Amino acid sequence: MPALVRAFRAAWSAVPGTTDPAAPFGLVTLSTDDSEGAADMASFRHAQTGGYGVVPNAAMPGATFLAHAYDLADPWVGCGDAPQTKQCPGCDTADGAYSCLQPWYMGPGIHPRLKKPVGQRLAAAALAAAYGWGGPVTGPTIAGCALTGGPAQRLTLRFNESLLAGAALVVAAYDTAYPNRSGLTVLVNSTAGEPGSGVWVPLNIALGAAGGGTVDVDLSPLAGAAPQAVKYAWGASGGTPNDRDVACCAPAASGECLPGQCPLAAAVITAPFGGLPANPFLAQLDAATGKCTCPPPQVCDA
């Protein structure tokens, strides 16, 4: 992705006096996995950031920004093409801003029906990155971890307050009776050198007691097992055994799973649903120090 951005900027500015060589550049991360995608869409999205987990970064500097789409899978799966109201009565009124009457192209996953919120998120980020309107260019970005009160009690996640640019860190309300709706899971009982060993356990999250850009994770359901890794919006979140990608809500009886349900975000009034979604992350946890380590070049142990 960094090479692509450099190539486009070079091509657009090849003629002197035309496009700025550092022109603003917007990206959109891939939406939900489906038959066209792969079993590891989270790694694809991470690669779209050049491995830094956030844009802009050292490989894609300047007014580079992105809009996440991992929470924008089609909310009316099964309704097919127009007229959807005959197959899913009432789906066009489920959310006044986003109607199922809009046909999809090669849906329902990697090409989401809902393009409007993608454009709104790009615009909100561009206002900050390219036009200097203030506020965050990106959603919450992991900066560090701490285990407190022993490994079985609490994990605190710290988010980069500089990148929040004064915006509030939000944990939107969700039904905590279903921890998978938090989008966060913790790995336990994994054996070194045995790929696929261990279990990812969905856990509830809340704004941190320490305040600022922190989120607390309740580890009590682990029953004393030491947490070995943590991930958010990265792969299956424990909804159903067949899930391969993040899903922060469980479909209702109508089959709807409305968009924008992953709870972590930076409060931005110009963004759809009131915020910019958190950047997905995956990090190893050191039980001795309580710190986390992200895959380089991303840094999340500051």
C-alpha cells in the first residue's frame, strides 16, 4: 500500500505545476469477509496501513487518511437485490439514513451495500488531515497495555491521546450479556510452537477507571488463566463457530445486524454514528511486565 500511494502521487504530480507531490490521499479498509475475501481479512486490513496499524505513518506520511469498513457489512443479508421489501418487509425503515433499497454489487461482505458511511468517514478524516479543521484524523489507536491486580483481574488498554486530538474516547453501549459484541478477545492456554492452540475468549470492555484514553477489560471470566494476547476488531469475536471476521452485533429476529455496532470509537460529530471506529489491533501480552507488543513496525508498548 505505501508503494501504491507513492506511485499515484508521483504520477499525478509528474507534470510540474499540477498536483502537489504530497497531495492528500484517502484509503478505505476492506469490509467484512465473504466468499470473495480470505480467512484472514484482519491481516489484509493491517497491510493496508503498511503494517503500522494506523494512517498516516512513516511509510505513508502527510495528509494520508483512511475510513474503516470492518463494521459495515450488509445489515440485511438475505434480502437480495431490489425490491428487498418483498423479502424483508420493513428493512427500508430499520434506519432512516441507510436504506436496504440500495442495491448491492457483489455483496454482502467485501463490497458493502452502504457506501454513504464510508464516504462520511473519509470526509471526516479529510477535514482534519487535509483542511486542518481540527479533531482526529483517525479513530482510537492502541498505545500500550497494563495488567493490574494480577493476571486474573484487569487489563487496561491505553490509546494514543495525541492521535485522539482532544476527541473523547467512546465505548458505546452494547449488551454485555453477549461479550462477543465488544469486538475484543483475549488468548489463553496457547502453547508456544503449536499454531492454533489456545482459545480466544470474548470479554466485556468499559471506559478505564484511570480516565484519559484508557479502556478496562474484565478478565474475571478467564478464571485465573493468564492472558497471552489481545485483539480488537481482528478476526472472529466469538459470535458463532463459523465466524471468520469481526461481528459486533448478533442479528435480530428480522435478520438485521445494523452497521456501526463495534463500540470503540473517537467521538466525532461529523462522522456517521457519531464517531471514527478504533483501529483494529493484535498484540502479545507479557504476563510478567503487563506490557503488550504489536507486530512491527507497529509500536504499542510505549
